[in-house]
Amino acid sequence: MNIVILAAGQGKRMRSSLPKVLHCVAGRPMLAHVIAAARAACTDVANITVVVGHGAGAVQEAFPGEPGLNFVLQEPQLGTGHAVMQAVPRLDDSAPTLVLYGDVPLITAGTLRRLLAAAGKGVGLLTVRLPDPTGYGRIVRDERGDVLRSVEQRDASAAEQAIDEVNTGIMVAPTARLKDWLKTLSRDNAQGEYYLTDIIARAVQQGVRVAAVVCDGAEETLGVNSKQQLAQVERIAQRRTAQALMEGGVTLADPERIDVRGELVVGADVSIDVGCVFEGRVSLADGVRIGAYCVLRDCSVGPHTEFLPFCHATDAMVGAGARIGPYARFRPGARIEDDVHVGNFVEIKGSTMGRGSKANHLAYVGDTTVGQNVNIGAGTITANYDGVNKYRTVIGDGAFIGSNSVLVAPVNIGAGATIAGGSTIAKDAPAGKLTVARARQVTLEHWKRPVKQKKG
Ligand code: UD1
Ligand code: MG
């Protein structure tokens, strides 16, 4: 199969410097969704040609090294037929050509498969019935119901404008024929453009069968031309993901209040409370519970771990049976092993928290290897940065770090060591001993509070 994706349009109404097809739906550029649907629908994708125009360089750069993907420039843009003409040198005559649109991101592989099957060796046209067809090309059929042509709104008679079946633009055609038909297109129409849709009438004239497949519902074929439509399409995409998650057994407190901007992989009996955002690739193992308003990006979470509300985690690995939050923050390189507890206002970066360790309140653990069953008291800070370089802290198994300690890296806290609260530890603390590093407390027996002196 040859795939041609039209993506040359400017998208003026987006009011953005970003090319339209690079605007994201569910965390990926619209064009990426279209490419994925095409690949999923066709077992034999020979090549994918993206016709670019406005912002061509940026579009191309957004898909580096993707196999089988070509870009051709359409400059100037003289219509959809003209766009497909630019792809002609790339098209292999021995396979059909499927035309898709970079700004129609919700199209599903299932619908495309249905279209390809219906088309067979002829032409397939995806249509949809709209309560208000204004602005779209109308599908003109004969009295037997066979498709005759597709006529643009501005070229249509009053009778044709009353037709509610419209052209989605998505079509498949035998490639050699398509190339011939494209040569016959003219700009003799209301918009002075080369209309791709005119190939329908050519096919009919030449006795090539045109199968029109009516899409179930208009959602899949929505095109994005404005931020309003982008938001509408985003909602639909999110709803689809939520449905798929629930079909897979996930409990969602409210399917309208979850956002998956990437890939969320889930085990059995996962539950997700409202307002959570998942970005990049997130995996949640069996029995994971995610509390309200958590944001997780590129994380994996082990079985039966619970995130309490309002946690934020990026590039973190969390083991099994851990309890995280509320209000915990994991920055890149946080490795949280099994049965760890991390509580409110604890930030962990570039650090491992060994099995069974706890940091329950108000701490910063950066560039640190924390052993197993360590207790990190409230207010503990690893001072990992001297303003220029970063250093590591190592805390041995079973250590107890008293509250409000500063561990000045590089420093080692031995296994089973106890650090007295309020210590500033700048030298290694030996294993199994109490280390105190703070001013000694004194009480002045004869001290008296000053007394206010009388004036004059
Ligand atoms: C087109 C169809 C119309 C259909 C409608 C569905 C034609 C002549 N008309 O209309 O029947 O109902 O889509 O939305 O095909 N593009 C290019 N280069 C160009 C022109 C367009 O790449 O020179 C791309 C645009 O970026 C866009 C797509 O093709 O993604 C459709 O173009 P647009 O102008 O929006 O199509 P319509 O004229 O609305
Ligand atoms: Mg147009």
C-alpha cells in the first residue's frame, strides 16, 4: 500500500507558529496519529509520503528516521489534487494508494480496513452523513445508489447542497489509474484548485467501481482547523482511551477526568481517581491505586503500590507495595524499591530508596543511595550541590537520620548509624554509632530576663 498524507495546509485559524499537524492530541502530534492508524490498517505499507508545505522543515524534523516515511514539498498549494500530484513519483503502481489527512487524527485503523476491503481493486471513498453538511463536498449518487461524483459546496447546485452525505476526503485508488486521472484534473472550478475529488467522476466514466463506505458517526473524520476543534478532538481521544482502560478492567473514578498523553499500560485491578495526568510511557502494575490529581510522566509503578493525592513524578521507577504521597515529588532517576514510604513534601531525584525505607515528611533526597530500612527524618536535606558540582550521598542499611539534618555530600552514613536531629554531617558517620554534629545545648543557671527601664 502507498500512503499519502496531505499536510501542506497552513492552518491559519490555529493562530500558531507551529505547523498545524504538529499540534498534539493525546500527547502526540496529529500527524503521528494518522501515521499510526495507516500502519495499523495496512499489513503491507510500502511507503508513506507526507505532502508538506507550510512549516515543511519543522514537520520533517518532528519525525526523524522513521522508516518508510518520505516528505514531499507542495509549493504553492493549489488544492488537494495538486497535493497528491506531488507524491506521484513516490507511488508504486503495483499497490493501491490511500490518501489521508494530517489534520484528521481520530481516524481508526478499523474504518480504514473497512474502506480498503470495500474498495477491492477499485476506488474506495469514505463518506459520512452530517446533520449540517455545509462546507463539505457532497456525494452525488444515481437512482440505484451508485456514486457518480463528489461536488464541492461552492460548485454544487441547490439540489446537491441538500445532500447530507459528505466526502471525508479519505480515499483509496488503484495507483496507475490514479496517476492518469490526476493528469486530467483542471482548475476550472469555483476555487481555482485541482480537486482530488474530481477523480471520482473520472473513475465512474471509465467504469471503475467506486465503493462509498459511510463512516459510523462523524467523530473519526473530524478535521482540526482551530483550537476549539483541537480541544474537541482531544476530548474525544481521551474518552476513547478512558473507555479502553475500563474495558481492560481499570476502575476510573470518572472517565471524563483522566488525561493520557502517551501510553498508559495497566495490570489488573488498577484504580485511578479523578484529575490524573499520565504523560509519556507510564506502566501501572496489578493493584496499583493512583489518588486524585497525580501527574506521572515516564514512570513504572510496581504491584499494589499506592499514590496518595497530588503527587508529581517524572522518570521514576517505583517498586511493589510502596506508599507515596500525598504531595510527593519524584524527579528523574528516582528509584523507589519495594515497601518504601514517601510522604508529603518529599522530593527525590537521582536517588535509590532501598526496600522498606521511609522518608515521611519534608525532605530532599538528591543523588543519594539510600539502603534498606533507613528512616529519613522530617526536614532532612542532602546538600548535593556546592554551586558548581554535584556529589553523592550514601546511607547504609538501617540508618536513622534524625530530623532536620543536613548531609553535606560527598558523605557516607554507615549501616545502622544514627544521626542526631539537627546535625550538619560533613564527614563520614561510622556504622552503628550515634553521631551528633550540632552545638551542644547549654542552660545558663543565673541568667535573668532583661527588665524594661523606666524613662526619665
Ligand atoms: C476537502 C474536500 C471536500 C471534503 C473536505 C473534508 C477537495 C477538493 N475537497 O475540502 O470534498 O468534504 O475536504 O474535510 O478535496 N491540503 C494540502 N494542499 C493543498 C490543499 C489542501 O495539503 O493544496 C490539505 C490541507 O492541509 C488539509 C486537507 O488537504 O489537510 C484538506 O484541505 P482543505 O482545504 O481543508 O479541504 P476542503 O477544501 O475543505
Ligand atoms: Mg480548501
